[in-house]
Amino acid sequence: MQERTEKQGATSEEPRGRQAPGRYRSRALPCALVTALLAASGCSLPDTYVPPRKNAADGFTFYVSPDGDDDDDGLSPERAWRTLRKADAVTYRPGDRLRLRAGARYRGSLSLDEDEAGRAKKPVVVDSYGGGRATIETAGTPGISVYNTAGVEIRDLELVGDDRSFTRSAGVRFFSNLADDRKLSHVVLSGLDISHFRNGVTLAGANRGTGFRDVRISDTAVHGNKDAGISSVGPAFDADDPLYAHEKVSLARVKAYENDGDPKSADRNTGSGIMLGSVRDAKVRRSSAHHNGRKSSSRAEEGPEGIWAYDSTRVVIEHNVSYANRSGSHVDGGGFGLDNNVSSSVLQYNFAFGNDGPGYLLYTRDRNGAHRDNVVRFNLSHDDSRKHPQYGGIVAYGGLVRDLDIYHNTVVMKASSRASEDAPALRLETGLTSARIRNNIFVTDGAPLVLSTKAFASDDVILQGNDYFSTDTWKVRWGAQSHLTLNSWRSADGQEQDESGPTGSAADPCLESTTAPVRSVKGAALMVPGCTDELTAAALNLQKLGVDPGAVDYFGERLAPTAAAGAAQPSSEE
């Protein structure tokens, strides 16, 4: 299957060179401006001189407006600068704030280097004033570039690239090539709209363990970009001594859509919505990824996904939706994924539908044991793998995927007229060990409910307490054998049973989505089981097995005490 290589190349974009430090970097500034900002010696101060007032963060606030004048001091809306070039000539200190008048468009870019920026309690802030967003239009450069520094907040702006930015730059780019294992703290991006760049947002560390900490991205749209909406990258992963470039990364209410991919890039994946690499302790919540990857290369051996992580640990991807994502090649194009070398991570309370590839992918190419201790629970998948039936609603395989738990998910798969074969609800392939698949609902209309290319022993893969329902022929393929009844599969392969006897069922869960189409996020409501008694009786009590499934299902309903099958299980008190 597909090979995964370094995703973006953290050193592919060199940082811009900067002028010498100083409050102003331009060489021809009037002495009066230097006096107004610093009250420095070198010019005599007039008797009526009033020092500029600092803001609440103990810094200065500067303004830019199309009606401004670059010969003014920029310290009020009435004395605003006119151009980004002037604003970019200033060295910003902790607590400083740069404000662009909303509704206006500014040509150029902004950059913050290692000799400037702020701290967590006194960040440098770049934002708009006057209600709404200001727009930055770039010319072959990042919209805002931050190099070897942090303590930065960027808010309420629109950034639009040109054709050169589309091929080589990021809308907002944080890059560090400091010495090994040094993290720069406090990055906040909020209220942004970023389009027509190579990546909407890039977080990159060039050396081992070097990158950014305490990163928050929220209420932001990244769309119409080439490689990805949001991407974090770091150096090559070392399983023997893993160091992660970035840590404590949080994404919330991000919309990543129509990031189409690069048809000319066959050596790497392009066209993802949200792609997290080299992170430790990350969350992606209440976000969406859709209609990405449409133009990704047909020759690529790896493709895009909606929301996914690789070379990372302790990642939680929850309460998101990922749909109608595409792949130009013969692989990928799925909704969610935990890819190469991901450990101790969770996919939960997500909804995937109508993707070219799998709803949920658990995969690694490596046999280093780094892909381990991951959980997939309380997710919904409807009609995924529309283009690539070699996957399924949920698929797990690779070099070595170990200690994997898949429980309380609901998967509905229908036959596809576009594919040469029908994708199964669950596909398993070689490379799995200690995988536990319990209390899920799998529904098809004749496609295999489970398709495993290997007849796994129960020590390696165990399925218990699941519901398998088909509106047509009931089928499970286990290695070389196909089974047409649940009892046949139990008897032949030892699945769906425990020490107390048979588990699982083939009962109709009474899902409206079995017959009704799901075309929008609201379609999740069609995947609530209407019949639960038989499912509950056949399910396992996960708490007794030492598994804490949490308190609620996908829809926020309290779980029954027995923690019965499916992503949506009403409370016994309802």
C-alpha cells in the first residue's frame, strides 16, 4: 500500500534575512520619529513633548490605515502609517500591538525575527481595528512570517496569496532552526481567513526537538491553498529517541476546505485539510475538513486526508467532521487518520462521510513499534471509501500496529457504482498485534461486513460484542475463508466469543441511514440505533474488562451501564 515519507520538509523555505536590530530597521527615519517612540537622546526634545502612552500590556500600539502617512509616528488612528512596508520596518517588543484598519487591503507582508516579539503575558499582537478584518495581499512571500521567536498573537485578518505565494509560501509561517530541543512558547492564531498559499498555516522546526509550545489556532478558515490548510512539520522521526518539534498544540473551530493539492507533486502527499506532524500533546476539536485533495497528483504513492497526524504522540482528535475529501491518486483521500509512528492518541466523537478513502485509517509503514496504544471510539462513518474500496469505513494495517482499541463506532457502507468492488465496513490487513475491536455496529447492503486478508489468531486480533447487519447477503471474509453466518465465523475462527460463550449479533440496529442518504453534517442524526435490546444483550461490559469508555456517546447521551454496542446508545433511564 502507500508509503509515507517526510511530509513537507521543514527546511524547504529559508527564513528571510533581516536588517540590524533597533526600534526601526530602516536607515532614513526622521529623528523626530525615533524620539517619539523611544524618547532617546540624539535629538533635543521640545518643551511641549509628551511621551507616547503605553498600552495595557506595557507596550506601544501602532496603527496602519490607507489614509495614513508613513512620516507620522503611527501611535494613534489619527497618526496612522499608510503601508505595511513602514510597519515591517519596526522592531516589536513585548506588549506591542500592530493594528490594521478593517475593510482595507494592504500589499506586502509582515515578519517578526528572533530579535523581536513578546512573551506569553506580554505578546506582540497583530490584528485589525474598526470592526471586521483587514486584508493582507502578498507578493510571493508569506503573509506573516515568524522566525526563531514566539510570544505572538495574530487575530482577525484575511491573508491572500498571489501565484508565487501559492507555489512556495505559507499564509502564516512559524519557523525555528534554533539548537536541538528548544521550544518557543505562546503562539495564538484566531479569527483568520487564509487562502491561495502553499500552506495556509505552517508550524516548522528544522532541528531535533526544536519548535513551538503552547500553540492555539481557533475560529480560522484555511481554504484554496495547495499543499494543506494547516500543517506542522519537524525533522525525521527517530523511534529509538523520539523528540517532537511542537507540543501543547490546540486547534478549535477550524474550517479547512478546498485545499486542492498539487497535480505536479508525485513525491509527496498534497491536498490535506489539517495535518499534524511531530507534535506531542495536541487536540483538534470542533473543526471540519471537506472537499480537499481534488487536484492531488495521480502519480503520487501517498495522498491527502481530511484531518490526520503522523510522527506524533498524545494527540486527541474529537468532535470533528470530515467529508467529501478526495485523492487524485490510487490511495488515501480519507476522513481521519493516525498515520506513521503515532502513539497514545485518540480518535473520538467524529463523523466521516462520502470520502474517497477510509473514514478512519490506522496505518504505519514502519515495524519499529512506535505505532501503539491508540484508541478509535464513538465515531460515525457513512459511505466512505467511495473511490478506493481497498480501504473501508475503518481500516487498520501496516508494518506493525500494536495495542489498538476500536470500540463503540457505527459504520454504514453501501455498494458503489464507481468502484470495481465494494468496500467493507471494517478492513484488517497484516501488521496488527493486540488489536481489540468491540461493541461496534457494522452495516452493509451486501458488501463484506469484515474483510481481513489474514486469519488472525485471537491473541493478535479479537472481535467481540459487535453487531453485524446486512440488508443483503451477510458476508465476513477471514483470511482465505468467507463466511455467510455469524455462527460459521465463530466456529471456524474463534471470533465473537469469550469465556462465557458467544458474543455479538447480526440484528438490525434500525438505522435510518441504512436506506436514507447522508449528504450533510446533519445526517449524523440518521445513524442513531432505533433498536438496541439485542445489541445490548450481545455486547461486552467494557468496564469489567478494564476499559473506561467514558460517560457519553457521539450525541452526548449518557451510556447505559453495560456500555453496549454502537456509537449511539441511549441511557437505560430514557
